[in-house]
Amino acid sequence: MKAKYRVLAADDELWSRENIRRMLPWEDYSIEFLEPACDGEEVLERIPKEKPDILITDINMPFLSGLELLDRIKEEYPDIITLAVSGYDDFQKVKGVFMSGGIDYLLKPVSREQLVDSLSKALKTLEERETEKAVKEDSRLRETYVSSFLEDDEFSSLLNGKLFRPGKEFHVPSTKVFSEMSTILVKFHDVEILKQSYEKDVLRMSYDLKEKLRKIVGNERTIVFNYTDKVNEFVIELNATPTRLHFIADRILEAFPVEKQGPITIVLHDKATSLDDIAAVYREMIANLVTRPFGRDHSTVVCTGSRKALAFNDRYTSRIESLLNDSLGKGDIGRAKTILMETAGLEKCDEQKWSLFEVTQFTTGALNTIADSDKNSDERAYEEVQDAINYGLRSLNKEIITDNMELALSIAQGESANENNSISSQVENIRDYIETHYMEHLSLSGLAEQFFVEPTYLSRKFSQKYNETITTYITRCRMDRAKKLMEDEKNKLEAISFEVGYDDYNYFSRVFRRLEGISPSEYRKKNVK
């Protein structure tokens, strides 16, 4: 619905024009009352510029009569709602008004009640039109988004080897037209920001981001597609020199500020190849992506196609492992934390320019050491920590990683909060919260902080009360919602994955298979008629 509609009145008599002007507090009806016109010719002159939604016109006017004006309005501006006013109760004129598209015929002197009633009809008609227009536009956009997504599916099939699937036909892009292409991979790391920006509508998000990337590249002979298995990755195939590739990368990063879009990694493959080789090119680019510096900044990585092994520093050295094991064996958790955060330098991994791979390798090694040293704790608690750390790695968020490494040490220490009578109700509140926020990023440490409960204590009490971990319960809520969404065949599986909280469709599929015993596509075939 428009915020404000515009009304234009036309009458050759001053007193009639002013009477209409003063009759209603137009602003209270969200109506802008335009300066009245003196005759029909003035109305036609002003319509293109002032664009009124409703016209109130006298029938008996010089030069161009009211009926003639209504005929012109019907022919040239059919969206304008028209009301006619006259001092004569003339059947032929009444008939003429309605034949010319007018919705009401008012006799002078027009009363306030009559005018309000007629305007109500006019406003209702306008609102119904706006609603119908919005529905049609939404339907048109939805068809556009779906069509775009299907195109993505075809190109994505080149990346994951599913081009020829039984029972499905795919349009194979012409490799002759797109021969000797360079490749740009654009990865948006903070999926939560994308979800919030597009209200979890993966189709609209994909379409909008592709359109922005196409405008930035500005080349007709360009392919831009969203990898459907990983909805935060976009691939650009184009014919460009290495210098131009870097120029385009800089423009993309400028167009998506970190504070609005979160960190982005752009991988440039400056060795021109055929589209037939895109799967191999993509694998090389993903292998090089992990060399980007860890942190909440944009980064550009150049993949030259060389087969030389990538060089990384071993941040989780045998010395660090030995020191950590010694501290854990003595129960000195404070020293263990110092070793991880200060001696090894995890708390400054962004300042020291650790690569994404190095942070991943370090946290995996350290968490395994901590879990192996704990002979009494439930392994499921460490699974929850690993899940949270993995999210921190994907989103390049150091605070999430360091907080959860400290949580792992707390679990190993075996300390818990004092027993209290309110924990049972708190656990129930947390379970209720998960049921309505399961599609968001939720973690044990985050929920514990939000509900003022010590994390290890919460983990144990939740498992005792519901016989499953918090992570398992979140996953089950997501999968139950996914199965419900699968009942509508219009919902693409990749879009469902994104809506219930997964940016990587392959990971969603693995989790679904683990819980249900079959893949999402098999489940849909078997259970959805």
C-alpha cells in the first residue's frame, strides 16, 4: 500500500473548490490534497507531473466538460479513480459518469458524509489494486528467482560431477563460446549477515548478489553463477587479463563493505582454461582459499594453477602439544590456557596473519589433545565445542574460536556451577528458545551466556533432562522443519538447507542422511506424494 494517495479536485467555481479543500482533514486519511484545478484542460496538463490517484471533478465546466474529461482520463490514465460532482440530478449525466469509469456521482452541495463514503470506496479500490499488483510482482520475481536458481543448478553440476543425472536433462553450456576463460571465486564468509539481509530467502539473495556482481564485471561475455551446494559462493567466468581480474576484485570488495556484508575472500585463477575444466579449477581455488589471512577483513588470493605444494607454518608444534599435555595432566587449566592463547599465539592469530588453514590445523590438534586428556567427560560435550569452533572458522570469527577453546578447557577441568533449584526451568526455557531460533547460529557457549548458566553445567543438565545434547536437539529441530518444507515440491532442497540453517548443502545432506538413513532427495521421493 502506498504511504499517501494524492487527490486532485477540479471545478470552475472558487467556492466549490475551497469547500472541497476545507471539508476534510485530508492528512488524517493519509491523503495529499493537491491544489485544485480550475477546469478540465488544467487537469490534463498537471496529471503527468503531479500524478494524482483520485480525481474529483465537476460535470459542468467550460472548455472541457466533466464527462469529456472523464472520457479522456479513462482512455489515457485508466489507473486514476474518478468521482463526479454536479448540481443537477440528470440520469443521462449519471449514466455518462459510470460509462466513463467514474465510481460515484455526488450532488451539490456535497456533504462531508457523502465525500467520506465515496473516498472510502476509492481508497479501497486503490488498496486492492496495490495488493493485486504486489502479488503479481511477487509471483513474477519468484519465477525469475527460480529460473535463475535452475540456471545455477546447471552450472553447479559442472563443479560437482552431477551434470548427467538419470531422468533429468541439462543444458550444457557451449564451451566454444566460452573457451579460454579466467575464473573468479567470491566467497561470503558471514552467512548470518546474508540471512538477515534477505530474510532467509536464498533465491532472492542468490539473484540479487549475482546481479550486483554482473554489473561490477560489466562484460556481456561473462558467466556468473551461485554454487548451489554452497550458497555463499559465487563463480565468475570471463575473458580478462590478470590486471583486469585484480581490478574487478578490488571493485567487488569496494561494493561489499565488511561492516555490511562481513568478510569476503576472492580467489583469482589467472590461467585461462576451458569451461570443461571448471571443476578442476574450482578445486584448485578452494585449496588456495585457505591460505587467506584469518580475520574479519576482505582478502584476495591468486591461484596460478601451479602444482607446487602450498607452504604453511605448523602452529600446533610438538612442543606446544607437549606443554599442553603436561598442563592438562597436572590439572593446571590456567597454564594450559596461557599456552594456547599466549605461548602459541591463538589470541593474536589475526594480528600475526595466521592463515585460515593454520588456525584450522591448530584448533583441531589442540581440541583433540584436550578431549584425549579428559577420561571422565562426555565426548558429546566436545562435539558441541567442535561444532561452534567450525562455525568460527567458516565465519572467520576469532572470538568464537577462543571462547570455545576456553570452554573445552573448562570441560576438561570438570568444574560446574553450584546446584540450584532454577536450573530445570532454565533448561526448559533454553529448549523452548531453540525451538523458535533453530535456524540461527546457536552454540552451547552462546546459549549459556544468554541464559546466565555455566556452559559445562548446562551441557550436562540438558543431556540429563532430554537424553540428548543441545547440538543434537538443534539438529533435530532443523531436520523436522526441513522434512515439513519438503512436502511442497516447489521448495528446492538447496533453498530448504539454507532456510533451516545450513550454508553448505553437502553438509546438510550428510547430517540428514545420518539422522534419517537416506538422503534428502531420497526422502522426498519416498515420503512426498
